[in-house]
Amino acid sequence: MTTPGRLSVDSEGKVRGNVAINYNDPWPCVNGRLGVTGTMSGVLEHTMVANLPSCIASFNNPSRQASAHFGIAQDGTVHQFGPLGRGWEAWHAMAANATWYGIELADDGNPNNPLTDAQIAASAQVVECLSAFAGFPLQVTDSVTGHGYGTHSMGGAAWGGHTCPDLPPKHVRSAQRPAIIDLAKLIRASTRTPLPSGRCHADGHTSLAGLAQRQGCGVPDIWWSTAAGMAAADNTGFGDLQRPYMAAGQWDALMPSGMILWLP
Ligand SMILES: [Zn+2]
């Protein structure tokens, strides 16, 4: 499977990019409210116990008082119910509504059905987009005080007391979150733009192998241009940060913060 494309949020709060996505009509969905501000902790996985058309019908019925930010059909089609970053709250998990995004996933009526490959791919795109947009980490969390991709059920009674997004003892669908997060990380890594060539400083969170991947070159290319750059700049050769890193020869180890490199 090729890595799905990275999504972004436009000025109306709609998610755009290389994914099949529809926007709720009316926009936003009636079940929700505007005027909510604050930091988002992450996103919650839900299951529809249905398919996408009946979920859309239900969320557009004012008497239901229920909604989510996104629904995802078994074929991977995404439906967005309301805007991101516009103070719109979806009604998906009671006390969690103001601080967690919600994604409803079609299960064809049975929460023991696993997510399809298409749902995993679309989920990875949406979760990566939400994480980048709201600044929460790409990780699984099972704690209401955590950050990342959680579940409706982890909130207990305060979040509605649901078993959602699956059923014990199997918990098939919540156990698929690590696969979604892994794919989301691949999406992010594969679409990062290269840094400009020339002198730069390691940030303490990047390996040389990771940097070479981002630059689309080989590790030796970075060493050659660093040697040339240092010679041209001050003719002192490799310094106290480069020498031990180079001697260790472990290119997937994090480079020390402040280590100077010249990128080709
Ligand atoms: Zn739920």
C-alpha cells in the first residue's frame, strides 16, 4: 500500500487533500454549538453500530442531540460535520466534548467487525491532520488526562458510559489504533519538506538517518557537505559534537542539540 497523502485545514475549518471527503449540509451540523474555545487533548474513536448514511441522518436530526467531527464509511469515505478551529463543539462524549475531537467509524451494525484497510488509511490521514492542527502528539492514549488517540469508553460515566468503539472481551477496533498511529507517522514523515541547503543546527530530536531521509540524500552526502562547509567556514574540521557522533557510526541515534551540519 502506498502512503496516503497528508491533509490540511482550510480557512473555513474544512479538511482538504487527497481523500474522499464530503461536508455536512447544513454546515455546520445542527447538533453542536459554536463559541467553544480551548486546547484540544486529542481525538476519540467511536463506532456507529451502523453505516455512514444512517449516522449522517441521525446526526442531522435535532432531537438526537448527538454528532461528531467526522464519520468514516467502510470504504474510507469521510464526512465532516463541522469546522475545525472555529469554536465548533461536536456532541460525541459529554464531558469530553470541548476538549476532544470525535471520529465515528462505520461497523455495518456490529462493533466486533474490525476497521477495514480503507478506514485505517482514512483514519490515519484525519488523525495526522488533527494532531498537526491542534498540536497533540501522534500516540495512543487510554487516559482522560492523556493526549493523542483515545476511545469513547475510556471516559466512563462522565463521557456517557459507553463501551464504544467496540465490545469486550475482544476490543477489536480500539486495538487497531496503533496501526492507525503508525500509518499517521509515515504520512507525516513522507511529506515533510526538505530543509534548505547550507549550515544548520541539529535540534536534539532528529537522527542523521532521519535527516537524510527528509533531505532525499544519503548520510555520506551530509558528511561530505559538512566537511566541506566547515573547511570553508573556519578550517577547523569536525568539532566536539560531530566527532563522537561520527565515531559512533549509529546514524539512527539522535544528534546532540546544537551539532552543526551543512546540508547538500
Ligand atoms: Zn462513542
